Amino acid sequence: MARESETTFLIESYVPQLDERVAITISARLREAIGDLEEEGVALRWRGSFALVEEETYLCLVVAPDRECVLLLNQRAALASDHVAAIVTIDAPSDSDRIVGFS
């Protein structure tokens, strides 16, 4: 459960020629940037990522104190985001129901 000062954000990025390898590379860059920012005192949590290969769209979920922290994360990971939006979770899957993918 997110703390009161945290919000889950959806990051959407158009990535030309997106494939599984590229998506895995983007996820690795984001996770590394999250680690670096956490060392600097920015509270971020990775919630997973998805690749819509046919649409050349990369999506990920990140918990952060505010949108500015997400934009800083994107900058550090060299990810041009087309859309960053706060989301509200309605029906979260249990750990046993999780989708296996690019987490």
C-alpha cells in the first residue's frame, strides 16, 4: 500500500523499433536510475513495465512522491516520455496473479 505522500505514475513512451531486447534495456536503465536517485534521497519504487511491441510503446509504473520526481527519473534514464500520468489502482492483482513480463 502506498504511503499518503506517494502516487503511482504511468510512464508512456513511444520507442521506434521497440522489441523485447530494447524494452529490457530501457527497464534496466530505469531501475539503475531509481537506485541512483534513492541513494540521493529520492523515494521511488518500481512497479513493473510492459512493451506494446506492435504499437512501439513502452509503459512502466513507478511510485513516487510527485510528478517532478518521475520526470527526473526519465531524464536520468535518458527516456523521452510522451505521457506521465498519476493513476489510481482499482483492482490490483495479488502476487500469485501477477503478469510475467518485463518486470
